Amino acid sequence: MSIPTLQLDAKSFDQLRSLVHQIMGITIKPGRHAMIEGRLRKRLRALDMGSYEEYIRRVKSNAEEQQAFIDAITTNETYFYRTPRIWNYLYDNYLNELPVKQENFTLKVWSAASSTGEEAYTLGIFLEHFKRANPKFDYHIDGTDISSQVLGKARNGVYAGRSIERFKTACPELFEKYMVGSEESGYSVLPGIRKKVRFFPYNLFDEPRTSSHYHLILLRNVLIYFVKTDQCRVMENIFYQLKDSGTVIIGESESLNGIDTPLRSVSPTIYQHPQNIQTGKAA
């Protein structure tokens, strides 16, 4: 069946918006009709479906198609060394306040919307560089995302083009030291770093996976996709999984103003657990 003129009507658009919120917690604004239509049109053609109503029924009744729906709808744009100010803070301030002389100290970090993995691997590079100067220090990184498609790319861990260009230019020494590969085949972080990074699916709107587990959580450029009440729900889940001395970093276009959370701002986009502020410790 050829459906080149398939149109998304207002009723189906509203149903899809409701479905996105139900599954992912994300609120699609009324004006994003063309965006939704553009992202789903190829999927309907692949399934040889003649209407969005038919597709909506499929998503509701089929778990495999629900995941394909998530993959199609979610936005995944990231690259290595995104927002240099954050990475400078982590290396120059945050890491230097850790109890690195303590035996068997392992920093547990969560890249909470890891997309295709660049953020988690950038963390791995910076933490590995710090570890080499502090042998008693160790680290583990979890990367999660709601999209199975981007998690597959993250696990593959091979990058090229725009994804790494900024990092290669801004941090040439770190790039040369911790990345392997070529322009033709793509680049990956060293195997020793990859062993300390794992990726798995998680919906930030769901119940927390664990309690008080992470010293550092990066939740960058995610909250902008949620309305205020849902932001509160996400932050409740984040706080539950943060250690008493933990730190949370959000995106540069985001704020926790108006969100009921115990976290306290210490710098733009950087928030700490109240106990952290009281004791003056980073982790």
C-alpha cells in the first residue's frame, strides 16, 4: 500500500499526545502536529497501515510496537564534552573534593538520559584521567534511556563526525589518550573505560530502580520535555536514587525553580543534597 498523502487529523494527534504522556510522561505541545506526523509517517508506511487510528491501536496492544513508537518520538541529540562549563566544574572542583585517599572508594554516577552514550563516555574519560592520578579512586557509570534504539548505539560505542568534533578540538590531549580509532572507522573510548560503563533501559517516569545509590546524577536537557507536575514526579524519582551526599546536574536551559525538591542550588544547573551542603562534602 502506498500512502504518500496520509494525514494526521486533530483527533488522532490528540490521542497520540495522550499516549506519549501515558507511556513516557512527556508532554507534546499542541503546536507540534507536524513534528509528530513527520516522525511517525515512515513507521506507518513500514507497517503498511492506512491510518493513524490503526497505528494507535497497534501501539496500545503490542509491546514491541510501543518500543518502536518510543524510539520514533523521542529526541536524541548529544555529543562528547557538551557544555564545557560542566566538565570543567566536575574536574576542577567536584572530583578534587572526593575522599580519594579512602580505600576502595568507588564513585557511582548515573547518566540519566544517556541517549547514544556520549555523555556517559565523556564521564568515563574524565574519571579515568582522574583515577590515573589517584590510584585508590575507582568509578562506575550507569547510562539509561527510554529508547532501545539509542541504547543500542551507546553499547556499540563508535562515533564520528559532529558527535566528537568539539571534544577532539577542545581537549586534544584527552582525545589522543583515551580514544581509539580513525576518521574512517569511527572512534571509541579505551576498552578499560568501556568496562566501567553499562547501559540499560529506564523510564524516568517509572518507579525508582534503587534507593540512595548514586553520588552524582546527570539529568541534562530532559526536564524541558515535562510539564511542572511531571517534573516534580521525575525529580522525586531522581532524589530517591541519590546518596545523602550527592550532586545532581541538569541542563543549561533548565531550572528546578518551582519544583518541590530538597535539592539546593550551589551554581547554575548544579544542585546538591541538603546533607551535602551542611557537611560541605562533595560525596
